Amino acid sequence: MIAAPEITERNYLTGKEGVLSWLLTTDHKRIGLLYVASITAFFFIGGLFALLMRLELLTPPSDLVSPETYNKLFSMHGIIMVWFFLIPSIPATLGNFVVPMMIGARDLAFPKLNLASWYLFNLGGIVTLYAILRGGVDTGWTFYTPLSTTYSTTYVIAAAAGIFISGFSSILTGLNFIATIHGMRCPGLTWFRLPLFIWGMYASSLIFVIATPVLAITLLMVAVERIFQVGIFDPALGGDPLLFQHMFWFYSHPAVYIMVLPAMAVVSELVSTFSRRPVFGYKAVAFSSLGIALVGFLVWGHHMFVSGQSIYSALAFSLLSYLVAIPSAIKVFNWTATFYKGSISWDTPMLYAIGFIGLFTIGGITGLFLAALGLDVHVTDTYFVVAHFHYIMVGGAVMAYLGGIHYWWPKISGRMYPEGLAKLAALTVFLGFNLTFFPQFILGYLGMPRRYAAYPPEFQVLHVLSTAGASILGVGYVLPLCYLIWAWRYAPKAPPNPWRATGLEWKTPSPPSVHNFDETPVVNYGAYDYEALKGELGLG
Amino acid sequence: MADNSSDVLPGREARAHLDHFATAEQQRNTAMAGMWIFLVTEIMMFGGLFMAYAVYRLGHPQAFASASRDMNIVLGAVNTAILITSSFTMALAAQAAEEGLLRPAKWLLAATILIGIVFLGIKFVEYYQHYRDHKAPGFGFQTNLPDPGGIQMFYIFYFAMTGLHAVHMIVGIGLLAALLIMTELGRFSREYHSPVVITGLYWGFVDIVWVFLFAIFYLPGLHLHG
């Protein structure tokens, strides 16, 4: 080929230098890292709001912040964490970095669109931060009408505009992944030889492109109603507030699966690699991703059981919500079956994977409680719901994100990370998380409503436990930030395949060269085929 | 630079596809797939508005019919015919580009742009008439018809949906102008022309949306014309 030898020896980090070479890069690996920087910043901003809320809830009266400020805190915590951390977290960072390499491609199908998506994401983030700095939003992350369109005096339009803009970055990422996975797999890499990470990315990309435009148009309608004071959703102006909730949850329920499907995708990789066994029931796990994506579009009404929708709709949505448990359970059972007779190693990513499986199971089963109409009426808008979705989003998605970051860290940075410290952090996160959110299940069941700055004194013990847990959790999140920044420069160099994993990404050097592969790989074995790769991986 | 070093037959073949694709065919297919996926997102976006329209039309059937009677059916029908004609010229332009007939492709692109502008002009005249007749919600909306709330809801969706459509038309005209310049600069050939074909898909989609908009805004009151 034309490429000179010294170019192939340079890796993607050193290939070009200077700030501009990063800001104008179309390399999927560099864009993945740009996203890491952005979402890490948003994660700690969103975390700051959570910290303030937990501090306020240490004592029964609303003494640290006023109830109005508290309304803004939980709204902005939700908005930042959902749209500017969780939604892009795994797809835009690890997905961007790994997907092309896993399928033996040199880049995503549309590298410029990929870069554009990062700029749109940051533009949306800046507009939202502007809304926050001007005084924030107090509608909750759900923007329910007519509060958001008529009565709120806060910066609703700016916040909605930020989310609207960043929504297009999600759409572009999803579009890019679908086109890439369809069109750019290397020779021999058939659909059923794809790593399960790719199946998960594909399923979540489908949700990205199908659900996100509906959020965009819904927010646009909210803006139209608020700006021109014409009734679309406000009943006082002749609109229908339930229509807003239907449209919002048509996006926002599938969005939960945008957050958790990529997490499951990571866990499938981790479970196989650190058990050194193919994932049990490969096809079932692959199709369960598509199953979750599909069923996820049919259950939004379970957010509206007490909203006044028809009882017959509620019955149907309740039944359909139960169905989500089937593909979810398929995954959990098949991961645990993968451990059976596996050669298990307890490296940090595996700790996160096992943590994910346990916490996701608790989050999932309490989700079934909430899908049951009778019980849901009792615990609607209580801390039970808060605990449930944090088990899925923080216990699930964030654990898997951290597991994935550690797993691919040697590939990303070309260096290892300090294993002992990382294990300590994983343990801290796990303990801190449970101490934060398990008491909230009890609080909710006892009747503590969400979104209140003050509460009766009998709830204080549980709230203090929760705040204590949140402090531990905070330490658990700051630790990896510190040691990974240290490891970027000073940790020992990583070999190309430190975990002896089977994915094509491990066939590249660490860190990979600019174009990933000098020669397009050819695949003649299935996913996780440790037997076929025995010699190559140096397995006994 | 690689371009200078291979001075013998630098070859369109060698640069007929971008670096990260294996073949030109792969690039073409992937680009087509990308546009189709994008159109799915567009369907979902317009779909949200169509769904909301359906909800309110079911709630105010009489008001939607009588509000629709005040639409200028002649301008609407003419505009529909005009836009379908532009789809025809666009399809011919894509066909011409595929066969490497760049001169006809250029003229057909120019014709499509021109027809698109005429469409927007007529649309603007209609908007002005609504505004003058106090039919623009948020700008002194008035009506004497029964169920004024329903009437206003009709106009909210009329402006929102045809407005979103007009934005898509403007974007489309911008894309066509870019294609025109690229054709003029000799960027396209028998081997490489997928931007024209892909923009054609987009243009066709925007046209189809209009056909539905015409049906739901101009026709519901047709039986009331007497």
C-alpha cells in the first residue's frame, strides 16, 4: 500500500499532534475520547446537584436550600444525568471507540457526521448549562405540561432547546452505528459471529433513531405553546396534557433501554472474557437485545397509571410491561450460566460485571412491582420509584460503563491501570451505591414522596443512611478519575491483548494505529470461540 | 503526498472511494443506507405531529372540517401539482447523474430548485392571507365559527406542520444548490454520483409529506363547499 512504514508505527494518539488535530479529527477513537471528556464533565456537574440534594435531606426541614431551589436541583440533576451523561455514556464513548474495530473496519461509516454529533452534543450541553447558570429549571426532567408551558417562570425554553440540539447528536450516532454494522463488517464476519456488544449497540441504535425524533417534536411543541401562548397541551387553552405525557414517554421509556442495552452489551463481553467461555445461549442473548428494543416501545403507559388514562390502556400497558422481564431474564440467566465451569478471574472489569448483574436484577424485579397496577398506585411518585430507576441507571448503566472503561482502558491508553486501587474503587462504588439507594426502597414503601425538600422526622434515619452512602459513592467515582488520569502517563505499558479476549479490537496494537488494521482481517470463527483461537491467545 | 507520488494514472478508480471504505460499491451502499435511516427519523418526527393532529381532529371533527373550508384549495392544489413536478425533475436529475449525463443533470437540478422556490412563494402568499384574515394563532387570532378552540387548534397544526415542511424544503433547496455547484466543478461522474441520488431520496420524501399535508388540511372541508 501507499502508507509509509513510519505511519503505521504511530498510533492514533501520536499520529497527529496539536489541539486542532483533536478538534477536527474524524477518527472514531479520538471522537470517543472527546466524548469521554465531555460526559465526564457533565457527570460531575450532575453529581454536584445530587450531592446538594443529599445534604439538604440530612435533616427533616428544608434548611439548607429553599423548596424552590430544591425543585431546580432535582430537575437539573435529572436533565444533566439523563441527556448529557447516561444516554451518550456507553454508545458515544466505548461504542465509538470499539465498534469499528470489533467489526474489522477502519472507521465508522460517516466519520464527519460522527464529529458533528460531538459538536451538537456540546452545543446542546452549553445551551443547557446556560439555562442552569441563568437560574435553572424547576419542572423536573419530565417537563410535564402545563407546568412547563404556562406556569413555570424558569428557563424552560433554553433547557428544552439544549436537549433538542443534543438529541440530534444521539440520532447521528445511532444512524452511524446502524449503517456501519450493516455495511462495514470485514469478510467472514456474519451477523451470528458478531460479538454481543455489537448486537447491543445495534439494538440501542434502533431506539436512538426511532424514539429521539419524537422527543424532538414534542419539545418543539412545548416551545411553540410557551412562546406563542397557544393551546396544544394546556387544558386552560384547549389542549390535552395527557397527550404530552404520551409523547414524552413514547421517547423516554425506550430511552431507558438506550441506557441499559449498551450496559448489557458491555457486560456480555466482560462475562465471557473473564470466564473464558463463550456466552451461554449466544443467539438468545443477541435476540433478547432486539426483543428489549421492540417491547420497550410498547410499555410507555406504565408511567401514566395514575394520570387519568383509560383503565383499559393501563391494563394493557401493565401486561406489556411484564413482557420486558422475559428478554431481561434471558440475559441474566445466560450470563450466570456462562460462569458455570468457566475459568473465572477477578479482575476489576469482572467485579463491575458481577455488580451489574446483581444490581440490575434488583432494579428489574422492582420494575415488575411497579408494572403491577395495584402496587404502583401505592408507590407512585415515592422514593420506591427513585430507588428502582437508580438501580437500573446507576447500579446498571454506570457500573457497566466503569467496567467497560477499565476493560478497554489498555486499548484506549496503551497502559494498564492500578489493579489494587481499581478493585478498591469498584468495591467502594458497590457498597456506596447500595447504602445510598437501598434505604430509598424502604422510604418509598413507607410513603416518603419524591421531589420534596422537607419530610417528617421519622424518615430521618433512612435519609441519613442514604446521604452517608452517597458520600461513599462519591469517593468511589472520584477514585477512578484520579488513578486513570495518573495511569494515562505513568502506568506500565499494556500488551495488545492483556485479557486474552477474542474480539477483533484486541488484534490491534495498544493503542491502535490510526487506521486500526494494517490489513483487513478475515474472520472464520464465531464470537468468543476460545477453542479456535487457542494458539493465538496462548491458552493451554 | 500520495497524490503526487503516483503521477502515472492517478486514476479515478484509486480515489473513487474514501479511505475507510473497501470499495466504491460499499461506500455507495452505505451512503444510501444512511439516507434511508435518516428518512426513518424524519417519519418519526413528522409522525409525532400527525398523531397529535389525529387526536385533536377526533376531538373536534366539525371545527376541523369548517376551518379547512377556509383554506385556499386552488393554491393548495396548484402547489401539490408543482411539487410533484419537482419530484419528476429530481428523479430525472438522479437518473441523468447515474448515467454520467452531467449537462442534463445540471439543468434538471436547476429546474428542481426553481420549482421548489415557486412552491415556497405560493406557500408564503397563503401564509400572508391567513395572517391578514386573523387566522394565525398567537398573532391576534379571531374566528366567528363555532368551537373557536377547535378552529384555532386546526391552525396551530396547519402552521406547525406546513412550517416544518417548508423548513425541509429550504434545506432541500440548499442541498440542491450545493449539488449544482459540485456538478459545475466536475465532482460527479459515472462512477461517483451518490450525493445526487441520495438528495433525490430526501426530496422525494419531502414531497410525499406534502401530499399527506394537502390531504389533511385542504380536503376535510371539501364536502362543505356546496
